[in-house]
Amino acid sequence: MTAVKPQAEHTTRPSLRPIVAPLSGLLIAQFVAGLSATIVATSIPSIMQNLPGPTSHSRWIVAATIPGNTATTPIWGKLGDRFNPKVILQAGLMFFAVGSLVAALSLNTTQLIVGRALQGIGLGGILSLVVIVIAALVEPRQRGRVNAWLSSMQTTATLRGPVIGGLIVQTPGLGWQWCFLLSIPGALAAVIVIAATLRIVRTPHERMRADFAGAGLIALDVTSSLICISALPHAATSVWLVAVPGAVGLIALTVAVFVELRADDPILPLRLLAARIPCSASPRPSSPARPCSAARSSSPSTCNSASASRPQPREPC
């Protein structure tokens, strides 16, 4: 007699075709954000030759986006949680486009650093809101695929940025300004695609008082700490540039802890730092079967019920 093998169940993977259009807008936004971080690296010599300013400004032209990005990421995230994340993402893209325009029209290196800082504030909104929109748009089992697309787009833009920047400054008729002007059409295209295709249904929830004090203190703490860390290699000649931002950052962090503990809707809930993450215990190796005391009974189900009712030990996490 031939045994018939049960056929394996074929699980169909849900299609992402209905959300391809809004995902394209998010991918454009991710590419523009990644490109702006590295495209300026190879254009620094051309910028320093054409704009008046001290040589020490060259490192800040590259790093000016980091304080704004890091300091405003939790603020953008909280805004996306309280309001429509689609609108907040578009605001971040517009902020980034304005920063790119300010950087391209700069007349000296100080104005260029200000423009790059505005770009960093917009980048904080783009990078944080893209994650929020993906969480609202894609079901959990498909987020791995979408996050892989976003990561590949970010990596491609980061690696191609220096090459594109070098080609721009070496092309006759173009200049270093196009390293910033190039990002504006991409940001505007992402805004248009997101406005036309993205639909997010928000669940109404109770509005609480906004934590403006916590937002300002966290931004001040992060910015001051990054300036202090960036100035550490030059601590021997500029002690005040290390001591003053370090002290301001430490004071802002201390006050921010007390403010966040008392806020109704904090920017950074401190209870998340104390929350324990549950972990699943690994199964014990199978132990040899023991004879059941009820095996001599006429009903075979007695042994099964007796073993099922016995509590099974679990390993601690």
C-alpha cells in the first residue's frame, strides 16, 4: 500500500503593486537625502577657492548637516505622531529644498554653513518621517522588503554622491552651486508624487499639551554635545570651544530629564529606557519519555491529559 504524502501548502506573498506609486515618492526622498550627505565632499576645494572665508570652515561645510539632523529627528517624529505624517514629510522636504537654495546662493562660507544646517533640519524630517509612513503604509510582514529597497537607495546615493559632485565641479559651465541645486528638483518631485498618491487614514486620539520645552532642550543638548565633540581635536588651541558647548549640553540634558518626567506627552518618553524587552525562551532538549502512571488504565487519553496538565518549566531570559 502506497502512502500518500500531504501536499505542502503554498503561501502566496501579498503583492506591493497597489502601493508602488507612493513608495516611489518615498524612494525619491530617500535618494535625495542620501545624495546631499556626500555630494559636497569632492566640491570642497572648488568652494573654498570661490567663496571668502577661513579655511577652518571647510570641515563645517561637510558636517553642518549632522547637528540639525540629529537634534531635530525626535521632534519631527513627534510631529508625525501628533499630526498627519504625510504633511509633515512634505514640510521636511520643503525645508530641505529651502536649505539647498540658501546654500547654492551663498556669498561666503558662513552663509553656506547656515544653508547646510537648514538642509540638516530637513534631512531629520525626511529620514524619520519615511520610516513612520512605511509603518502606516506597509503591513509588518512586507516591511522587510520595503526597508531593503530604502537601504539600497540610501547606499546607492551615498556612494554616487562624491562621483556626481566631482563631475559637476569638473564640467565646464557648471559650478559648485549645482551640487545643491541638483537636490531641489528631486525634493519637489518627491513632494508632488507623495501629494498625488499617498493616502494615510489617521485614527483619532486624545490631544495632549505639546512638549515645547523638552523639544528645545533636547535640540540644545544634542547640538552643543556635537559641537563639543567636533572641537576636541583642537582643544589645545580652542579650550572655550570645547568647555562652553560641553557645559551647555550637560546642563540642557539635566534639565531635559526633569522636564520629560513631568510632561504629559514627552518628546522622548524616558519610560522606554526602563521598559524590559520580552524574549522567547529557547526550547529545552527533548528528554526521554517517562512511563505514565495512568498507562495501565483502559482509556489512552488519561495519560495525555495528565501530561498536558503538568506545568512545563521555562528557561529564564
